[in-house]
Amino acid sequence: MTFCNWEAKRLLSLAFPVFLAQVTLILMSVVDTIMAGQVSPTDLAALSIATGIWNPLLLALQGILLALTGIIAQFSGANDKKGISHYFQQALYLTALLSAVGFGIANLADVIISRLDTSPAIASLAFDYIRFVKWGVFGFLIFTVYRNMTEGMGMTKPAFYISLLGLAVNIPANYIFIHGLFGFPAYGGAGCGIATALVLTVMAIAQVTYCQISKKVGAKELLTSFEKPNLTTIATITKLGIPISLATFFEVTLFACIPLFIAHLGAVAVSGHQIAASVTTLLFMMPLSLSIAISIRIGNLYGQNHLKQLKVAVSTSYILAIAIALFLALITFTGRNLISQLYTDSPEVIALASSIMILACVYQLPDALQVAANGILRGLKYTAPISYITFISYWLIGFALGYVLARTDLIVPAMGPHGFWVGIIFGLTVAAILLMLTVHKRFKHESFIET
């Protein structure tokens, strides 16, 4: 029990700074939602649709680079500085490629938006948002690769301080470009796109600067004798990262696509869902941060070949995930009405968002367990099962059931947004079960520790 308590403290010491950083990052999205909602339901609906297209793309690209955390954690556990330097440098080449891909795909957003069943005003604002925010993709991915490298080495605090800087820039930048100050036009909700691109660039500069001057990180040494692109290493990172990316993409699009499928119901339905999704995304940062900490801890122990300690870390991870889930469910249920009122003054939107958040309470437990198992698998560099498990769970089960419940009368009268959230609960439950079984099977064969 003492050893388990020590593991819990170690995991929490890694997770807490990550949580603060993640919350700070997601607060930028919350600020965007609140400030756009204060302009009009049209601006809020446009922001919801635009981020429904943009966020899955950005997070999918980030997911590929997330493989670097587990890789660096294993090299750090083995005290292999040469391995850290090699993979970090090759990840920078990969970042340049991913940035070009992201920018190119963003230019196709107007094709999707033009096919949506929504008003011309909403479509125009949504398109403008993406047209502006795409300029921040390179900064975001540079920030990500440097952050993943430092966190893999066990340093999780720097990203929090840099995220605070980003939030400090985001709020005034939003106000300037939404309302049109200092000679800039008033872009409305689309102005959040300019602010976000600016913030991501500032954060990238800050993260790189910190890593260059920090003796603990030693980025200057890691970049000495810069190597040529190594296609084998880049392919290795990509191979490990794609399942993580797909899992992220499948989960994010599960939420992000809902506004696209309820757009025909009007601004109230889309806004109500967006508020609930914004709140639950913020709360999700707690189990997600634990998952990142788990991958770091598991990676370190893996690199040290400590199988017995690994098993204790796994069981401790699940216990912490359950505790966090119960805590988040309590917060969501008790604060749903007050929280909804922070976003909008519309009684209809408040009522809808509050009722959706009751459903969000139910999914906290399976969600926390599935991201914990995800973190364990990332730390072991055993990521292949993650992609197909999440696809089956989120889309073939969760979204399909949600669509039937939300838009058809096959099972019950069409439930609207609530139907999708019921589907999400079922999908996350299946994902949690399958991912935990995968972890169990992986540990059942102790020979994996030598592979």
C-alpha cells in the first residue's frame, strides 16, 4: 500500500502541472466561446461550426507528435541523451511536414462549410475564422514538439507558465479583433481566429526560448551537430503517432461533428451543445493530464526495465482515474445551471445546455478509464490497438447510436442533441472496456518488457 501511495504521489506530481497547462489552454477556447456568445447566437454558432472543423484537424496533427513523449520518456529513463537528441531533431523535420499538411487542408474548409444546412451569415463567419486561424498551425506544432520533449524528460511545469502567457495574450487580442479596436475592423466571432493564431505563435516562441536557455532541458546540446532527415526515424515516430492521432481525431470529431448534424435545428440547439461541450472539454483536461503523466511514468519505468513497479503504476493509474471521474461528475451536476449562465443570457440555450450536462456526468467514469488505459499503452509504445478500438467504439457504436437517437424515430422519438450524448456514453464505455483488456493482455506476457 505504501508503494502504491508513492506511485500515486509521483503520478500526481507529474499530472498537476500538465493539468494546469491543459486547463489554461482550454480556457482560451472557453474565452472564445464566451466572448463570441456575448456578441450574438449567430457568432457563437459560427464559432462552434468552425472549431468543429478546425480542432479535429489541429489535434490530429498534434496526436502524431504526441508519440514523442513516450519515446523521450523511455530514453530519459535509460539516461540515453543521444537517443533523445536524435528523435527530437527528427521530430522537428516531421513538424515542418505536418504544418504544410495542416495549412493545405485548412484551405479546403470552405468546401465543407458551403455544404452545411446553415444560414449564410453563420457560414461566412465560420469560413473567416478558419481563414485566420490557419496561420497559427506552425506555431502550435512547434510548441507541441518542444513541450512533448520536455515533458518526456519529466519537466511538466514549463508548459503551464507558457500557457498562462498565451491566455494573457488571448483575452485582449480577442477583444481587439472581435470588436474592432486600434484601427482593426470588427470581425465578430471570426476575430477569435486571428487572436488564436497570434497566441499560438507567441507560445511557440516562448517555449523554444525557454528550452534554449534552460540547462535542465539543454536544447542547445540536443541540437548540436544537427542531423539530416532520417526517414526511418521519422517513419517510426509517425507509425507510433498515427494510432494516437486517429484516437484523438475520432474522439474530438465525435463531439465536433455534432454541431454539423444539428445545424438544421437552429442556433439555440447548436449553442446549447457548444456550451455543454466546452464545459466538459475543460473538465476532461483533468483525466487527460493524468493520462499524459501516466505515459511519462510508464515510459520511464519501461526504459528502466522495472516490470513489478510498472504493474503497481498501472493499478494506481486506474484508481486515480476513478477518483477524478467521480469528482468531475459532482462538479458537473451541481454547477450546471450556474456555468451555463456564464456563456449566455438566453433561457432556451441555458436550459438545453444544463440538461445535456446531466448526461455528461454519466460519461465521466468510462472516459477517465479509457484515457488512463490509453496513457499506459502510449508509455509502452504499444499504440496500434488504440486506433481501431477508438474507431469502433466512438463511431461504429457511439456516433451511429447517437445519430439514430438524435435524428430518427427508430428507437425513441428524435431526441435532438441529447441523442448524440447518449451515444457518446455507450461509445466511451465500450472503449474503456476494450482498452483496459488490451493493457491486461499486454502485461499478461512479461516478455514484452524486453521487446
